[in-house]
Amino acid sequence: MTPEARVAAAIDLIDLWLGGANAEQALTHWARRNRYAGSKDRAAIRDHVFDAIRCRRSFAALGGAETGRGLMIGALTAAGCDPGEVFTGQGYAPAPLAPGEGEARAMSEAERLDCPDWLVAPLKDALGADFAPVMEALRHRAPVFLRVNLARTDRAQAREALAEEGIVATPHPLSPTALEVTEGARRVAQSRAYQSGLVELQDVASQAVVDLLGVTPGMRVLDYCAGGGGKSLALAALGAAVSAHDSEPRRMADLPARAARAGVEIDRLAPGAARGGHDLVFADAPCSGSGAWRRAPQGKWDLTLERLDELCRIQAGILNEIVPFVAPGGGLAYATCSLLARENQAQITAFHARHPGWKTVAERQFTPLDGGDGFYVAHLTRLEK
């Protein structure tokens, strides 16, 4: 496919997304219908689509319309290209620009930073002076990070194994297990290092959250909102005896295969099967995902105040649920991939009001300025009587 044909395909897919379709599903269906498109074509079209989703408001302002065509005109303009050189109508290129089409207009701060208007105030309250640089970071693709599986190797050996297959990865200071992939990221999933369990794809801030929990070999840990199990695997690699639980067990369907590849054991629990006696109960709770908008940008535009209210109720309920599962002398940890104080510090403050017998021993808010996704984590222990 020519670069112009890729832009034309992206326009159609962006229009589907703007009409309510899931972007990932639209891309998958497009690839099945257009098998002539090679892997490089699919990757380029995917990049166009997700760049447009991340920068929906600014690209629309630059391109003159919130349509697939307008967003791609805006994308080319933002990249310093002349849209008229792509929109020629020749071959499979998009139709030529009409007179006046693509004329940029002045942007508000929220448009320039691609932030929904209603979230500007709460994000400014949470981020302070970091609001603009964090939102700017969320307009761009996330780096690719790997977690070195300490149950099988160390960071130096993992780098060597990746380098043998042309994948360049450098240590990241936010976590002692983290590698940032700087070359060959698209080859990681098929590499021997990945297939043999030496490394796992995991954001660096997600790894740093686990580091903060102070897990030691032999600890009994309950990962209460395990999802796909990325943090369960990281906890098990540190020598913990991990039980994984999720309210929707299907999310953990791949965990046995992942654990086998990593060389660790994880006990999957059915809903309602969790019991007490754990040295640490960890809840990476459902949240807005605002810290991970560059990885899942559709969530930025799907989030509503009503949904945020619902998520906050769910988070408070989970915090209440996990208290009985903590053994005497044990700890409780709460995390989200959110930047919003309502989901983070405010939840812990409210928890202390409901459960006065606990104290916070560690707390941290990560933002994309630290290198990875935005994450919040608080580690609590019971007060001694």
C-alpha cells in the first residue's frame, strides 16, 4: 500500500470509531477483509488511527473538522506535512482538498492538550503544575517496557538474550526489573527471550508499584483484582506464594499458561473463594485508566462523570471487602492506574475514616513524567493494639 492509501484506510477506520465502534475491533475486521495489506501496512494504519484518537481535539482543530478526514488532515499538519500532497485523489489517495478545507482555528488549552473539558479542573487539582506536561505526554505513544523475570534470569542476561534477536533494551531507573525497548519492539512477542519467560511486557510504573510493596520470599499474597495477572506474575517472581482472584474469572484465562512460561506457580481463586490469612492483600482496582490514556486512548473520550462516580463506589467497596482477608500483622495495598485524586488519595482518606485501625506506611503517585503510565499506590498496615 502507498502512504496515501494507508491514510485513506485510516480515515475510514477513524470514522467508524467516531461513530461508536471499538477501534481495536475495527482494525481487526479491516485486516481480515483486506488480506492484501502487509504487516507494515497494518502497523502504519494502526499508528494513524491511535494517534488520531490520542489527539482527537487538537487534530480536529488543525484539520477543520471532527471527522476521519479532518483528523488525518490535522495529523499531517501537526507533523509539519502539507496535506495537499497526500490528499490528491490519485490512485487510492483521499480526494483532493476542497477550497478552505483544513483551515486551522485557534485552540483552547483543553483542545491543545487533548483533554475533555470536564476533566480539566479535577486533573489540575490532582497534578498542579504538572498538568500541562502530563497531558502533553498522554498525547503521544507510550514507550515499550519489559519486566525481567527474576525467577529465571537477571537484567543483564535478559538484555543479552534480547540483543541476540536484534532487540535493544536499556535499564530504566524506576524499577530494578525494568527494561525500556528502544529498537525492535514489534519483535518482542515472537522472541525467544519472551517465549521462554525471561521477560514479560509490563509498564515500568506497574513494576514500580510492586517494588513498593516490600514483598519477600514466602509471603502469602492475595492479588484480589488480578485481571490478566501481570502483577501476580511479578509478585510470584519475587518468591511470594500468590493467589489470584478476579470478579470476572475469564480475565485470568491466560494466567496458567503465562505462569508456566514464567516458571512460577499461581493459585487461581473463584469469585467468593478468597479467605483470610494473607500477609499482603493487593487490590489493583478498576479505575478510569486516566494514567494509561496513551496506551488506551479511547478511554479518555468514553469516560463520563456518571461512570467515574460508579468506579469510585466500586473502589470503596473493594477496599471494604479485602480487610477480612489480611492476616494479623499483615498489610493491605491499593492501586489504580489513575491520575485523579478522587480515585486515589481521597479513597484512602475515606478508608481511614471507615477503618480507623489502619495506617498508611507508603504512598506514591506516578505520572508519565516518571517514564511510564500514571499509577497510584498506597500500602497500609493495621495499627498495633
